[in-house]
Amino acid sequence: MRKAFGAFTALAVAAAAFAFLGLPGATAQGGGTIVAEVKYNGAPVVEKLKINKDTKVCGEEATLEKVAVGPNKGLANAVVSVPSAKGQAKAAKAVIDQHGCKFVPHVVAMTPGEIDIKNSDGILHNIHTYSSANPAINKAQPKFKKVMTEKFTKPEVIKVTCDVHSWMLGWIAVVPTPYFGVTDQEGAVKIENVPPGKHTVEVWHETLGKQTKDVEVKAGETARVSFEMKKS
Amino acid sequence: MSATPATAHAHVAHGGHHELGFVRTYIFSTDHKMIARQFLFLGLIMMILGGLLALVVRWQLAWPETPVPGLGWILTETGGILEPGQYNMAFTMHATIMIFFVVMPILAGAFGNFLIPLMIGARDMAFPFLNMLSFWVAAAAGVLMLAGFFVEGGHAAAGWTSYAPLSAVPDYTGTNWGQNLWCISLFVLGVSSMMGSINYITTVINMRAPGMKLFRMPLVVWALFITAILLLLALPVLTSAVAMLLFDRTLGTSWFTPSGGGEPLLWQHLFWYFGHPEVYILILPAMGIASEILPVFARKPVFGYHAMAFSMIAIAFLSWIVYGHHMFVSGMNPALGMAFTVTTMIIAVPSAIKTFNWLGTLWGGRIQFTVPMLNALAFVWMFVIGGLSGIFMASTPVDIYIQDTYYIVAHIHYVVFGGSIFGAFAAIYYWFPKMFGRMMNTALGHLHFWPTFVFFNVTFFPMHIIGVGGHMRRIYNPLQYDFLQPLQHWNVLMTVGAICLGLSQIPFVINFFWSLFAGRKAPVNPWNANTLEWAAPSPPPHLNWGDTLPTVYRGPYEYSAPESREDFLPQWQPAPARAGGGRH
Amino acid sequence: MLSWWLPENVSTYGQDIDWLFGLIYAITGVTFILVTVAFLGFIIVYRDRPGRRARYTHGNTALEIVWTVVPALILVILTFLSVPAWSRIKMTMPQTDFVVRVTAKQFNFQVTYPGPDGQFGTADDKTFLDEMHVPVNRPVRVNLRSEDVIHSFFVPQFRLKQDAVPGREIPAWFEATRPGQYELPCAELCGFGHSGMRGWVYVHTAEEYERWAAENLRAEAPLTTAALPAATEGGSPRP
């Protein structure tokens, strides 16, 4: 409680200071847009697995998309963020669902704070996280527990598995900035209202690693940046 | 502080009955009888908790994943439905509480404390201050154990056996401080038990009244004496093991985790090296209690006194070399399994001897069906079932199949509930007059005994059947398995039985508290029994005896002896005019 | 239907276990009936009635010897009868080239076949999740491993149970006598997912098995679990 209050006060003071000094970036309205494209020049890596458990919900076969490559070599499920751009946390709460014995979405990005973990399958799942900065979680989520809320306060990429269905794999990227996105099937992501200035854009993929690129954002304009991921 | 019996004796000799304050009389008392009552209350209160946990487990097994009545206000998130981790926690804590905080405090703690000095004619324990410390350390252990229910992540959920590495790495269960507190509590309890057992052993060896030879001791004193020796030698092994486990969990050692060079089976060796003697720690006092009560209400000397005493000694010796039968399929060298089969088969012999001698005690008796006698008889009969079912496990090939099934659960409950708990009920009904100076109500006693006996069997007998059907223990939802579907009727029946068994304890609670305050005043020797405690007033005063210690003239079971006109001949009574000395 | 007895046995050594079980059941059953008759008989016959005094006796040495020696003999005989079955099931391993590795892991059994080269740990290994396929009437060696906690490999119809202990590889074996599909539950508490940790053993006829193997064990078989996430990815904080 006291911590929250302290943080609130600090934010309020900072906001007031920015407003008073009239620094750019204090309001999102004056920002620019970053459009990032992430490409991968290799073949997609998709594995299949026969399932023998909870087949009514999970199906008979699981598809494990380790590297999902769309048309035009776009790389899906990569997290693009602008760590150097600071701002207030987004209001929307992050959500990850367990649906059809898969984590949906496969990769979710969020700012430090709470995330709702849903179980729309109606069978026993469990949330097992592998993390170093945040405390690791290993909790059962029975069928009657539709939503569990967890808190990750430190930025890091957290691997999530379900030990009941060992093929299930998901990622929660906790990023230190509200300016982030996850690439779609075409490998594209659009980040809006980025405070103008010089920034470093970072991309992360579960198997292909990290890359960074510098970009200059101008108010009201769109800056394009493209990445070419390689097998690490 | 009257720390030694010598000074205690001096007090009496000087007639110095100075009043002790409230705190010294009722709370930090060094009087063995008050400490016994404290242990009894500790055990009975914990029994309510342990029993409720059992009902929660049973509900889940009969009607999986439905709201448990009455749990809605605790498990608000799910409306009272038990989660798998919470189910594991419930059975883990049921067993932990029942074994360490119910049966041990009641049988070894309460009756050990109450009976040993009174029955051997001592004024108190050898070390009264240590005795007091032993209770308060045990109470602290109880508080630590209860605290585990309120910590983040819940209480220990790795089974009462807490097999490593499941228990050794917090991440494997998601339990953190619960399991730590479990370790700390048992560590503290181990210290308490060591203080108690040293006290019992010293008292029995050094403080017997004039004439109380070893083989004139009542069998329950023999049983408690042997139990104390087992406690002294077994509990430290558990104490060290839980300390090692705690270090694995908190300090990063790897005694039991292979990734750091540890050995998971080491935990099982240590645990069962303690655990098997522990089973006898739970049952030996109850055997002693039955051996005490059967002769009184059969009005007949116990059959084969020496055989009874020696068979208990044999059990104590053998209990150290049978523990491996818990580990037949654990991955232990199978050749060792063979050796443990031999010893396990042999340890059944002393139990058989005891059973036949109990039957011999009944033969030709004049059996009075008092409430303590009914409970003692139930003990004998149920122990027969518990003992015989153990033979299946001793046979290694059969054990491959029934290991980790409900057959084991049935066996342990026939031994620990059918044995130890019926023994405890018998003891409470029998010694309540001496302990509290009032008689318990007989009608309520019958109202407690008969339903308890019936529903005990309804609850636990079908466990044999589903165990033979392959029903694993410690599973959250039996309906997840195709081959267990046909057995589910039994689960429902057992749960109904368990609920009725729980309700059957209400007359006992009423009887206990009503009699405590409003029961008929007890005479000195209400059962016309022979042993020394019945020579002291009911309840016995501080330091038990008047100016002089009683003198013992004969063995404890001279009922219907031809030399006396009465059908009993107390140990403290000088020889009747008609005939010579007693026997033994 | 209420069932009262052991599930159907479909393994070679299962009948040894069932026979011993039946024998012990008979011995303990008869003992229980005799003791109960004596017990209830004494209670009724020797109930307290006016004008009768209890028999004054302290025991009988001959009786003590009899009821020490007779149970001891029965138990020793039982021990000796248990030895051959135990030694057949757990202490010896029949000659077989059919080897499967089972790696238990919270809360699944991963079943690995060595592939065409017959070697574990090579690229052509095939791993299946919670399912094992074996031919009937052929001894199968199961090398049991665990990645985390102790699990137990239990097939009720085979009368087989063996714990899987992390840090060890423990061999077990069975020879199924009838084709079918048998449940393989985990029998040792392994965490909150213990209940429901269950695989299947498919026992095929020889031809059926060959067909299955040709389809699933060849190098380019479509289904694979070469990389189950938690098993292969790094970043595990576990000590």
C-alpha cells in the first residue's frame, strides 16, 4: 500500500515537473509512430506431437510452432519494444489464455504489473514460470478456476509451461516501457504515440534471439524499421 | 522449583503443602498429572482438526471437484471446491496431525505421563522440570505446525512422508513456507520427544516403589517404557532428516536432490528408519492399554504375562530391521528387499503371540462389558485385521502390486485408528475417574462406542477392496482413470461412513466435558483393579502418595485368586491371612 | 458393478503374484475366521453371570510355544514361497532386445524408442508422450528415469510397479500376454498434477506392432516430440 502510494506520488511529481518544463514526450498525443517489420530468411520450424491426454479438449495432435514464418518471410510472435521511451503504463491489463491446450497468444507482452491468466479449456492446467528477476510461479489452475491474476514487477522474458500438458509453451515478455508490440503473421507491428526523439528499438524472439536498431521518431510521422533475424 | 524427587519427598515429609499459584498449578506445572492432562487436551483438540481434514479428503474422493460443505467461507475463490494442491495439503496435514499431534501426545504424552509414576509408585517423573519443558516445547511445535496453514503458498503438500525431491525443492509443489514450517515443527517436536523419553526411561529404571520388580510392572508400563526407548532412538533420526530437508530447501544444500549430487533414496532410508519404529510407537502403548483393561474386566490374570512383555521387547528389537519393506519398489537393491521380507514376516510373530494371549485372557473370564472394555475388545479385534493385512505387504511380490494403493491406507488405519485410537478411547474411559476424579457417563459411552465401531468399519474396510482393485492413494480425482470407475461406489460409501464416524464423536465430546464438571464423583478404585494408581485418591494429589510410598507385594493381575475372597487382590495390599505371598 | 477382486492379469509373472495373493488371502482369511470365532465365542460364553468365578490361570507354556512356533513356521514358509517370484520379477531380467526408455516428468511419461540404430541418445530416437506400444508375448525392458521428482510406473493389469527416481536409471520389465490397451497411472505422489498423470500401454499383436513401428519409428516419421519445451529449453531455475 505504502509502496503504491509512493510510486503514485513520484509519478505525480514527475508528471507535474514535465508539464511545467514543457518537455517533449510528456503527452502521448504529440508522439510519432514506429512500424517495425521482422523478417526471417529460413524455413519455419513446426513440430507435431501426438497427444494422449485430455484429447476431448486438446485434440489428437499438438502443433508446436517454434519459428512461425508467414507470407513474405514475416516472423510472427516476436516482441518489439522501445525500452528507451518512457511513459505511463497502459491501462489495459495483459491477458493470456489457455485454450485448446495452447497458450493464446503464444507470446504476450506487458508492462510490469498484473496479468490475467485464463483457463477457458475447463480442464486442469498449471502455470509454471521460469524466471530469474520475478519470483517463479508453479500453481495449479483447476477447471473451475477460470481466471488467475499474477503479478510480474520486473522486466524480463518469462517462459511459461504447463506440466500437465508438457507440450504447452508460452512466453510473457515484461518490458520496461509502454511502447511495445508483438508481430503478427506478416512480421509487422505498429507502435503508436512514441515520444519523439532518438530511440533504440529492440526485437526478441524465443528461438532467434535479440536484435536492436536505432531509429529517430518525429512527432506525427511514421518511422520504419526492419529487422532480419538469423538463426542464433 | 522442586526439581528432584528427593526434595519433593522432603516437602511431604515436612508436611510442607504450600499452595502453588494458578500458573504453576495449571500452566507451567511440573506435576506429571497436570502435564498429562495438558497433553490429553492438546491431542483431543488436534484430533478435531485432523478429523475435519480427513472429511475434506473423503468428500473430494466421493464427489470430486464439488464444493465441500462448510469450506465456502475459507475457499472463497472457488466457492469451496478443493484445488489439487489443497487436496494434497489436506491429506498431508491429516496424517501429520493425527500421527504427531494426536496419537503420540495422547498415548505416549498423556498416558505415559499419567501412568508411569502412578503405576510404579513414584511421586513424579525423574525430571519434573524437563517434563514441563517437554510439553511446552511440544505445544510450540503445534503452534508452528498450525501456522503453516496461514502462509503464502499453503501448508506442506508432499505427503506426511514428504518424499524428496518433491519436498526438497519449493518449485516442485509451489509450497514454500508451509513445508519449511512442517520441517521446523517436527524438529522442535523431536526435541520435546527426546526430553520426554529420557524422563520415562529414567523414571522406570530408578523410581519404582519398594517391591515393584521389573516383572511386577503392569504391562502398560512395560509398553510405555519400550515406547520411550524407541522414541529416544528413532525420533532423532527424523529430527536430523527434517533439518537436512530444511537445509536443502533454504540453504541450497543437496542431501536429497540429485542435481547437486544428493540421493533421493537417502530421505526414504532416514524417514523409514524412523518411520517403522514410529508405527510401533503408535501401537505399543495401545497394546499395553488393552493388556491392562482386558484382565480387569475379565476378572482374570493376564494370560502369559512374560510372553506379553517379551513379545513387546521382540517387537522393539525387530522394528529396527524391517523398515525396508516400505521401499520394495523404490529402486533400492532388490536383494535387500529379500532380507527385509524375512524380518518383516518375523515381526508378525510377536503380534500374533499378543493376540493369542489376549484371547487366552478372555478365555474362562467373567467378562464385564463396560465402555473401556468394549473399546479394548474393539482394539483387539481390529488389530487382528490390521495385523493380518500387513502380511500381504510383507510378501515382496504381492507388495509390488499393493504398494501405494488404498490397501496400504486400509492397513495403516486399521492399525492406527482401529488400534491406537480405540486404545486411546479405552484408556480415556478407563482412567478418566483417576485423572479427573469423576466418572464418565456410561450411556453416552455406549452411544459413542457402537456407532464409532460400526462406521469405522464402513469407512475403512472397503479401502482393502479398492486397494486390491488397484486404486492409488493420494489421487485427487479417481474419476480421471477408466479402471477406477467401477470402484467409485465404494468411495461414496466410505465417505458417508466417514461423515457418520465424525458425527459419532459428538457423544464423546459431550460426555468428556459434561463428566469433567458434572460427572459422578469417582471412588478411589471404581473398577476394583489391582494396579497402584488405584491406591491413590481420585484424582491423586500433588506428589501422589501420602507420607510413605506404597509397597508392592505381588504382580499386577491377581484377579479371582483363590487366596482372596474378593475377585481382586491389589498390588499394594499385604498378603491376605489365608495364604502365602503373591506370584511373580 | 461392484468389483471385489484383482483386475484382470495380462502379464507372465502376474499369475505368480496373484497366486501368492490368493494363498495369503486364504491363510489370513482362515486365521481371521478362527480368531473371530474364538473371540466372539469367548465374549458370549464367558460374559459376566452371577455366581461364577473367573478361572485363575497365569498362562500355559505349551500353548505359548505352539502359538509362537506355528505362526513363525507359516510365515517362514510364506517367505520362501515369495522368493522365487521376487527374484523372477525384480532381480533378473529376461534376454530381450526390446528396450524402451521411460522418462517421467511432472506430469507425464515420455516414452523413448531407440529408433532403427538401436541406440539411445542418437538423432533417430523417437519419443512419445504418455503412450507406449509393445508387441504381445515379448519381454519388454523399461529403463525408468525421472527428470524431477519421484514417480512410479504402475500398470495394474501387468502387476508391475516401479518407482522412477531422479538421478538413476532403474530397469524394469514385463511381458504382456494379451493385446489391448492398458492404463499406466503414476503411483507415487508427484505434485498437484499427480492425479491424472496417466499414460497408456498399447499391446499389439506382432504384425500390428510391426505396422505401427514401420509407420512411427522410421527416421522420417511425421510425429515427433524431439523437443518438448520444458525438457529442452534452458532457463530453468531448478537447482
